[in-house]
Amino acid sequence: MNTRFSSDRRRFLLTAGAVAAAVALPPPLRAQGAGPDVAVIGAGGAGITAAKQLAAAGYRVVVLEARDRIGGRAFTDGSSVGVPWDRGCSWLHSSEVNPWVGYARANGFELVADTYPRRVFDGERPLGQAELTGLHALRERMNAELEAAGRRGLDIPAEEALTLATRQDEWYALAASGLTAWEGIEPSNFSALDSFHYAGRGDDLLIPKGYGNLLAHYARGVEVRLKTPVSRLRWSAGGVSLDTPGGTLSARVAVVAVPSATIAEGALVFSPWLPVDVLEAHHHLPLGLMNKVALRFKRNVFPGEASEVLRQRRAGWRGMSYITRLWGGNVAVGMSAGAFARELEAAGEQAAIDHALGELAGMLGGDVRRHFDRGAATAWASDPFSRGAYSHCLPGRFGARERLTHPVGDRIVFAGEHTEQSAYGTLHGAHLSGLRAARQAAGLLRRA
């Protein structure tokens, strides 16, 4: 479901073979002692990539993960509703340049283009294409206005880049919900310039086996210490030391691959403190929110046998988008984003399930409730190791991502989707940042 505007004229930093091939790293120069060369904090897409690249080049690496699993915000749930569904990242965006596409195909993961039909309902009545002409035209106008602002270098709220006529259009609430879904926050709160610099090309693809399972396949052979949160990272000219529940671990260099909010909110403390501009950059890249509700039914309650995307027109559009018939099963997955997602999460899992059932029943009729079997909902804002879904850049703070691509004190390297300007908010962005972090860590070790 590609909710983001894109331009093929933007600068691309992706390479199609990046996942399968190791980057060319200099060989290690061994220091005295038996400790690791690199400590990687976080076993999500960025941390796993950095660790795998460094280990393949001969460096001693230890990965510390707070959760009882790897993957971070890439997590495929295979049990709650009977078919695999991704509780976190789901789409391979920018498929023409996304390095995971080649890896998936080379390793037996089927890919399905998200070309599902889209339906908008007015109550129980699906609107015809002629009735949606205004919506399609508004989206094109919004894309053009946002791109124009980006080309002018305007680091302003995306909403301010839109004309008054656009914001007062009868379809604006529904059209703007797509921008909210992409950034995880409403257009009034993210930078038009930052969004302009995302590089997109190609269809969005889905993975029936699950995106989380694809990352887990790639992570085979990477040794990870689970249930090992790092509370404090001490750094000096002599190296780094990490405080964990099991004691202190020392290394020569640290790759910090945790969400921006983990640092901004003080869950990971640095001694001495990070430079002010580095700490500010983490605050300038907060996490937006997308949550999902998966619903299983005892029979097919949907309009057809094939998957579709359903939405209900409503004033203010505080609703969800639903993919039906997930992988041919009687399952729908609903998605909410931004402030509305936070409201539902605060109300609890059952409230989110009840809302989704009510919205589907409003479109499809009473069979939805009568044949409901079971459901599950995500709560990424409440997850202490995520604190949200994916990053956005605050208006007026463009450049924060680039600041985090520079090592600190020749001892600390940052990685994660929030550091990848051309692919932020995505797992392929996390992967690219891991490749960059591995190169930088190897360079620091050679100079140490």
C-alpha cells in the first residue's frame, strides 16, 4: 500500500544486491585482549546487518538485544489469527531499488505486488470510480504541491505546503490520511523537505511468509544475546563499556542500532553525555505511530474471494484501512496511524478490536460480528524497546538524519532507519544504515 508521493527524479542511494553481498571491509588489526572488537546494541534490521558484515570480515562482534527475540520492529506473528501477518513493517517499498527484493527471491520468499483493488464505502455503499474522481485528483494535487515545496527547499510542516483550496477540499481528510500513514504523524507535524528526500521507485511488495521471517532468515548465523538490555554506554579514548543486567561488557567500538526515541527519552544513557547536536538530532526525529488489528472470521464475510483494501468515508476520517482475505484466509488486517492510533492504543487491545469490528460491520453488514472468531492488536507506542513505529523529521529540523551518520568520539556509530535520509521509516533503510555503520566501525578500528 504505497501511501507516499514519490519522484523518480530524486537521488537514489540504494543498490539492488546490497543484502546478499558483504561489503568490502578492511581486515581487522588485532588489539590486545580477548574482548570483542565491536558491541552492537540492538538486533533489528540495522544491528543484524552491521554485525553480519563485520563478522564476515573477521571482526569479533557481540550483539546485545533487550527483547527475547530478534527483529525489532520487523516481527511476523504466525499464531494469533492462523495466517502469518506482520505486526510491524510489512511492505518492501521502492521495489526497483530495494535490496531485500533480490534476497527474498534468491531464498524462496514469494513476493506479491500490492495492486489490490481499493474501495471506499459511504456507509454500506461502495462508491463507484466516477464518484472517486475528486479524491484521485486531490491526491495528485497534494503530491504536486508537496514536491514543489521540497524542490524549493522549504523545511516547513507538510500541511503548510498545501494550498488553502487543497486543505478545504471535501476529500482532504481521506487523502491526508495517506500521508499520516506514511509518516506515522499528521501532515502538520512532519517536514515537507525531509519527506521530499525519500527516494521511491517501483511497486510496493508484500511477503506471504512475512517480512519479519525474511529478516530472521538473513540473521541466521549471527550470535545475539537476548534479554540483555543496555542501560548505559560509557565511552572514552580507550574504548566503550556497556552496563547490562548481566554485568559490564567492554569493546573497542559500539554500533548503536536502537530507535531514536530510546536515546531521546533517556532509556539508553551515555557517559559522558553525547554532544548536544547529536542528542538534539535524536529529539528532532521522533517516532510516529502505525498500529494494526488482525481479525479472523469463521467464514468469508468480505465482498469477494480476492484481497481488497477497504476504507470508510467519514468526516475527519478517524478510521482504519483494511486488507481483506489476507493470503486467502478469512482474515482482515486494519491499520491506524497518527493521533488516532495513539487513542486506540491507550484504550487497550480489546477496544481496538471492537472499533475495527464496528467499522467493518458498518461497511459490510452484520455478518462481520456474527462470524468473528478472534483478533489481536499491536501497541508499538507502549513497547519499551520501540516507543513508536518509525521516524519522522520535525519541521525546521531537516539535516538531523545526516548528523547521525557521523561517528562520535571515534568510538560510537549510530545506525537505524532514522539515520537513512533516502529510505527512512523502512527496513531497507535500516539495512542500508547497517552497511554504512559496519564500514565506519571497521574504519575506526583500523585507526584505533
